[in-house]
Amino acid sequence: MYFLLAFIVPMVVGFWAQHRVKSTFARNLEVPVANGMTGAQVARRILDANGLQEVPVEETPGSLSDHYDPRNRSVHLSPEVFRGVSVASTAVGAHEVGHAIQHAQAYAFFRFRSAMFPAVQFASNIWLLFLIGGFILNALGLVYIGIALYAIAVLFQIVTLPVEFDASKRAKAQLSDMGFVAANEGEGVKSVLTAAAWTYVAAALAAVAMLLYYLSMLQSR
């Protein structure tokens, strides 16, 4: 029974979240914004208004590949967002700038998540080897190490949630305060950002469910 909860439910939620974000993004990508600005222009204007003139806005290949890189303090937007003049491109461009503002203002969860990243990279590459090796060799110590390493990755997923929700909150506030979104466009911006947030919720749910499943396996031994 717990197998179903640990695998099937998160998988279904994950597929639903991915479908929702793609369909919501595609739908609002077809809705033009009254201000006539591209996602890149919106991002640039918000950055400049917040004293972040040194942060570049660059085009990156791929669909839904938008992100903020804290290592070189740069905003990267997919072609459909970078060049798009739509509700979706406005929402996504503003969201990624929200991360740049978090970085500049030393937002606590953003700093914690960034500090965790090297450890998460290491843990993500090696935890499964410890877990499988521990079960094969019947070495409980290795299993504990594997689960502990996986727990670091789970914590990263959990910490990502407030970072993403806060970036969306900042995006909506900036768009409203600077008058980039008309009254009838606000709901579209909200739906794009909410749909995107659900992908992170689904990822965190799946990670927590798997961690609980591995812990339950230990209890049964």
C-alpha cells in the first residue's frame, strides 16, 4: 500500500503539474500584453528599477528553460520568453528577476538554498550507490549514509518552495507597481506563476514520499 503512495501518487501529481504548466504557459503565450514589451524588456526594466543594472538578461536555448544563475548573477530567458510579447513572457521574465532581487537583498531562503547547492550536487550523484550497496552487502551503515545523503536532496527541494513562491510574489508586486500589467492581464500572470509553482510542489512531494519509503524499508529490516 505504501508503495502506491510513495510512487504512484507523486507520479500522477507530477504529470498533472507538468501538463498544467505547459498548457497554461502555451495558452498565455498567445495573449498579447498591452504594454508591447518583450519578456526581456520587462526583465531589464525591473532590474534597472531595483538598482541591478549590472545583471544581464540573456537568451538561452530550449523551452521553459528560464532561470536565474546566482554564480554570475545573470537572468536567462528562453526564446519564447525573451522575444515574446505576451502575458506568459511578462510573468516568467518578472519571476526570474524576482530571484535576482532575492539575491541582491540576501533573502534568507535564497542564501540557504545557494549554500546547499554544492552539497546537493555531491549527494545527488552518490546517494544511490550507498543505498544499493548497503542492501546488497547487508551493510546497514551504508544504507544509513545513502538515506542521509538523499535527505539532503529532499531538504533542497523543500527549501526551493519558499524561494519560488517568494520570487512569484515579488514578480507580481513589481509588475503591478510599475504598471506593466493591465487589469485584465493580472489573472493570466497569476495563473502562469501558480502553474509553475505546482511543479516545485510536485517535486517536493515526490522527494518526501521517497524518503519516507526508504525509512520504512529500514524499519522493516
